[in-house]
Amino acid sequence: MNWEQLFTTQRQKESVHPELKKEPDIRNSFQRDYDRIIFSGPFRRMQDKTQVFPLPGPIFVHNRLTHSMEVASVGRSLASLIGQGLCARHSFSGQVYTFYSQHLSWVIAAACLAHDIGNPPFGHSGEDAIRTFFREMPANIAAFIEQHISAEQLADLQHFEGNSMAFRILAQEQSLYNGGFNLTLTTIASMIKYPSSSLEGFSKSSGSISRKKSGYFQSEKPVFEKIARTFFLPSIEGTGSVYARHPFVFLTEAADDICYRVIDMEDAHRLNIIDKQTIFDLFLPFFSGEKDPVFDRKKIEQNLMKITSSEEQVAYIRATWINWMVHHCARFFLEKEEALLEGRLNQSLIDLFPGSLLELLQDIDQFSFQKIYQYPSSVEIELGGYTILAVLLEELLKAVFQPQLPKSQKIYRLLSWQESRLNEIHDTYLKVMFILDFVTGCTDSYAMDLYKKLRAIAY
């Protein structure tokens, strides 16, 4: 791979309104990607999808939408630093210089906006709930599905992955979402964290970061292969269809890794789950021994003393730490340029921190798991998600596979706005994927309401 080959303004398909190309557009192609995502229904629905803590509540906490917007902001800053660094290091000119000096930041911002767009309702357990359903599905549904789909397709269901669903949402030419996004291939490639199929993914023992999870379903395999060819992604030796990551993916991933580590802490503080001193103890050590005067620990502590509100103190720590992390991750990316271009980097940028700093990051992860992600209100909504999603999947799949039953016909009416398209799908696997489109697109509230109606709990 080389930097000149890693971007294109090519979209998945030609515009259905070519006459619009005649009109001047003040936006570049990647700004248009950003705008298409932020104005889309799937993106707006993330406002009612749980990040960690239940929604809504008397105290503001992050949902999937606010989290994604903040990740996009961090990703834009990180990409700007990378673009400046690459332009200073290489003699880019023309379109290549313009892309890295001005456009890369929009690519990463757009990819960050969409990174959670495929996640189902009810927080982090939503993916597990779907996987569990397809591994333990009722015998009549299991017999029908397993008889009519391939091993690769079954793996898509039993190893359901939000990243793969995000790719599906963005890559579909015709979807639940009125014709698809038709983004540039560059933006789509920048969010494929795990360029592997479901069957070859989820193999942490392989040592390949590409195979930690999966990044596409069989239904979108042709689009994925087109992206791999377009950007000359190296294939991983000894695999059938696993590729090295596109280098831009590391920036999207780092922005997310930075945000959730500190934002989840800030939310926990707002909810009085942890106190401000805990946050000070976890984050201030990162600045110990820092030579850059902007990040001098004594100066930061002095500034903290000038702030009277505990919430504002935590916000100051958050902003300063994010800034510090962005600069370090940018440096790591540039230091690993050769490995990135050869597809050999098997660590996230976060994992490149030296020993003592990496231990501090691990302390944050361990604390978050024990005190935040296991907090009763978080666990309760995730447990509820298992039951609700299982019921929705079972009832909808029964209706699809047994449409002649009176109950099925009534459930079909719930999908009336897409009934005609569903009737056009004859392939069993694609019918199941259609139902997954519907279920993962549900907000927390809509999924709960639909569950109550199907179980006659509320009308």
C-alpha cells in the first residue's frame, strides 16, 4: 500500500441524479459523506440507543448519538495532525497534498460518526443477545434456517457483529433506508476494523488484529472485496478472505478508544457512582514526567484548584486527557508508517503506549469493568435486552417463515411499510438479514414497546 492509493472519491455506485453534478458544490466528497450520515434516519435513531447507562433519566448521560459525535470530533483532530505530519514528511502535490492536508480529517470524522450505526438497542449486550438467540434458537426456526443457508451465512448470525451491521447499512444500494448512503469507498474502508468474514473472524488466537472479530456479512461480500481491490489491501497469509486493515481504520479506532475510556467515567461521576478524586487518581498520573509544558502535571493541578465545580473539574480533566492522547496517538501512527503500509501492524494505537502508560490504561479498563459496566442499572438494561431481542427475533422470524398463519399476518402488518420489499425476497438468508435490519434499527423505546405488544403486556 502507499498513501497515493489509499483514497478515492469513487462512490459505490454512480449518482442516480447525474444532472446535480453540474451544480457547484461547496463541499468536498468526504464532507458530503459526513452530511449524508448525520442527516440519516439510522444516525438519528442512535439518540434513543443506550451507550452504558439507561435512557432517559433526570441526569444527562451519553447515548450512542452523542458518543458518536464526540468520537467524530476527536477523530477529526487526530486525522488533522496525521495529515499535517504526512505532508511535512513527504513531497505530496496536487490532489494527494489536498487530500492529506484538508480532506483526511473529514474522512475520519465521517467514519467515526458511523462506527456505532449498526449496533442494536440495549447497550453492549445487544450483540450478545442476537448471537445467543441464533445459537439457541427454537427448534422449528433452527431446522428451517440451517436447512436453507450455508455455513458462512450461519456464522453471520451466530457471530453477529455490530461492525458488520454498520458496514451492511452503509454498503447496501437498496435498504430499509431509502436507497442507501452511497458513500465514498474511502469513508467505508476507514471503518472496517476487522476485514474478515464471520467464519474466519473471532479468532483472537491467530494473533491477527483483522481476525479479532468480523467486519462484513456474506450479503455484502462483493462490496467488501471491491474495497479490498480498490485500496490494494494485502491478504493475510493462510486465510481465505482476510485482509490487512486500511491504515485509516487505526484512526477511527483510536478516536473511539480515547472517548469511551474517559466519557464513561464522566457519566459515572454525574450519576454519583464514582467521585472526582477517583477520576483524578486514574487520569492525572498520565501527565507525570510530561516534558510538554501544556501537559505539565503541576500546572494541570493548579488549574484544577481554580475550578469550583466538581463537574467542571472532571470536564477539564477529560478535555486535557483527550488532547494528550490525540497527540500521542498521532505520533505512534507516524512512527509506525512502514508497518501500516505493509499491513503488519497488529496492535491498536492505544496498545502502542509504553509499559507504565499502558498499565495506566489497563487500570482504567479494569476499574470501568468492575465499577461502571457492572453497575446494577447497566446490568439491568442489558439483561432486559436479552429477553426483548429474543422475543422480537422469534416472533418476526416465525411470521416470515410461516406467513400463512393468522398471527403471522398480523405481525406482517407491523412491517407494512416494507411488506412489499419483504415479499420480493425469496432467499432464506436474505429474509433473516432483513429481519436483523429491522431489529437492530429499533431504538430502545421502540423495541420495548413492540415487545410489550407482542407479549400482551401493553396496548
